[in-house]
Amino acid sequence: MNQWNLDGVQLQDIKHESITEEQVDEMIALVGSAEALFSKRARKYKELGLKDKTLNDGDIRALILEEYTFLKRPVLIHDSAIFIGNSPKVVAAAAAALV
């Protein structure tokens, strides 16, 4: 198990420990859509020709569960808030929420 607990923070290395259906569903519920979690920068996005396909939330959920690189990272869940990605705006919002 590649999880660490650091002062109440739980880190999960999804490269070595796959995310579960329950975890994906929780993230979708928090953010409101699977698309908000979906990384179009994943190498397989281009390889599978997904740019030319119309994907619904069910398709995206299945892709994220099948291949961890389709999940935008990092993901921080704090209380009932979710922060996805590492843009300066997201990092600032996450930092403010943790204070």
C-alpha cells in the first residue's frame, strides 16, 4: 500500500495503488462532473483518438478508472472541497482552505 499519513494528510500514489470506483465517484460528486477531473494532456488521449470523440461523464469515469494518467493531478480533497490541478489559482485556493 503506497499511502502515507502525515499529520492528518493522506497521500495516495495512484501510479502504484489504483483509485477505486468509490473515490472517483466521490470526486465527481464534489466537482460536479467527470470532465472536470479529466486530463486531455494524457499521452493516451491522443493515442486513442479521443479528441475526435464525444465523451460523456460515464465514458470519462471509465477512462479514469482504466488509466490513472487520465486523472488531472494533483487532487486535494479537504472537508467538502476539492482542488484539481496545480495552476496558481488552484494552489492559492487550496492553501487558503488549509489555513
